[in-house]
Amino acid sequence: MLGATGQIGRAAVSALAGDGWEVTAVSRGGGRDGRWDGGVRTLSLDRDEEGALEKALGEGCDVLVDMVAFGAQHAQQLTGLAGRVGSAVVVSSGAVYEDDRGRSFDTQEQPDGFPRYPVPLPETQRTVEPGEATYGSRKVLLERELLAAGGALPVTLLRAGAVHGPHCRTPRELYFVKRLLDGRRRRVLAYGGESRFHPVHVSNAAELIRLAARLPGSRVLNAADPQAPTVAGIGAAIDEVLGRETETVLVDGPAPEGHVGETPWSGAHPVVYDMTAAERELGYRPVTGYVESLPETVEWLAGELAGRDWREAFPKMARNYGEALFDYAAEDSWLEAYDRGRH
């Protein structure tokens, strides 16, 4: 497994080892998760070093699971292993989709750029054009080149939703957890708190990987939880986990000022993935639901934040979202004006 010490990789190694596979967990650092079975072998490897992956494979393997593949280079690397690898399971992303007007995750910062997808969103929905320019276009390029290999290398591609659970480098739940730990008792939510961005817990993604390893084939499948909660519902659920009460101020439409009310799930239209294909082709049944999985995630987040600045604990989150994520001064200023306007 490539990318074994990442967020999904940790859970997938456990799921495959528990299913009887002899697992080699590959990562750049060669690290090991304390929950892995003692029979799991670890290996330090840079897949981009010429010949390193081929050498490590030796005579080959039954299934290659790839968490970190992007673009044409990695697609060619994988297809070049046909004959030495029985099948592959590769993690892609829901970011590949575009709506019927050509809007996608890549266009959200533009006027009227929010995609309006069908609900639920099937795997047959059109995708962005392949290329190396954006995250979504690189994943599409990867998908197309792998699928073009046909029967030479059966590949299951999993289009993951908003991944959540422990060990995430960009945990969306941080938005609510940090506010509560900081003593914030009011929150502002844009779009009436009704935004939905379909999540997938690491254990559900791992279950899809486990099933795909058992049933090789060339296919594209969505990867998501059984529910797609609203952002207001997520906030309320995290309140309950931490035993707090929060007043929520709902704003119709986008942020009323700057980034006030925007969250990592916010969007003008829902993103809800159709999971019937995975159910039909793999017999997929989710391991957990979003709310049921939250206590472990919240506990992990609180532990990571203890005694540390959030930017130190989650540097990638800070790079992706910037200081606006926790701009309490801007929120308080807007709330003061909001309160004056009510009287």
C-alpha cells in the first residue's frame, strides 16, 4: 500500500490485515501505526525515485493500493506494472466532477462559480477536462490513463468525498472544535446553515478498499458516508460531543462580510454522492455514520490542539484557509452590527 501512514491509509492497512491480507505498508518515512497488526510489514520508499517502486515490488503483488497517485506520471508508473500487479485500488476525488454548465470545485471562487450537481451525484456525471493544472484535472488525467489500461491492470477508482476522522491534515471539524475550546458561544453560518458537502469517514473508505481488493475490476465508484449532514447539523453534533451550547446565527446566502459565516463545508448548492453503484458492485455497507464517528475525531483534534497554536498543529489547514478561518474580530464586529440591527 502506497501512502500507508496517511489518514485513509492507516485505516485501510488495518482493514486489509484484518481480512487476511499480507500487507506491506509503504510510506516515505516507513512509519507504523500503533493499531496495526504485528504482521504488517513497513517499508520506506519514495515512489518518485526512478525504479524504486519496481524494485520494491520484486516479483509482484496481488493488489496494489495507492492513496497518493496524481496525474500522468503516476498513472504511467502504475500501468507500467501491469503483469506484476494483479489489480489496483486507487483513491481519486469527488473534485473531478463538473456540472452541466462547466462549474466545478475549481470555479467556486468565481462569480456564480458554485457547481449545481444533481442530488444524488452519480459516477456518470461529466468531469473536468484532464490536465496538470488543478487538483481535479490531475485526478481526471490519472483516472483516464488508468482506465485505458483495460484488462491489463484492473483498477478500482474511488472518488472520495470530504474525508474525516483522526490523522487528517486538513480537518474541517477543526472549524467548530477550536471555536468551542476557545469559549465561543455564538456562530454565524452562511447559506442558512444548509450547505452539504458529503463526507466520508476513514473507516468507510477503508471498507470500500477492502471490498475492492476482494473483487478486482475496472470501475469508478463514489466513496461517501451514509448521510450528508448540513453544516448546521455538524455544528450541533460537535456541540453535543463537547457538551456545549452554541447560539447559531443563520445568514441567507453567502458570507455577509468578508469570510464571516464561511466554513470548510460551505457552498451555495449541495454536494451529495450517489452510493448505489458501490452497494451494487461491491456489496458495500458503511461501517459508521458521520455523527457516530465524531467523538473519536473530536477527541483527537482536542489532543492535537492541546498546548499548541492551531497553525502549528495543522499547517496545511492554515495554508489552505488562512487567518480568515478563525477571524474572531471580524465575526464579533459583524455580530455587534447584527445585534444593533435587531433592536
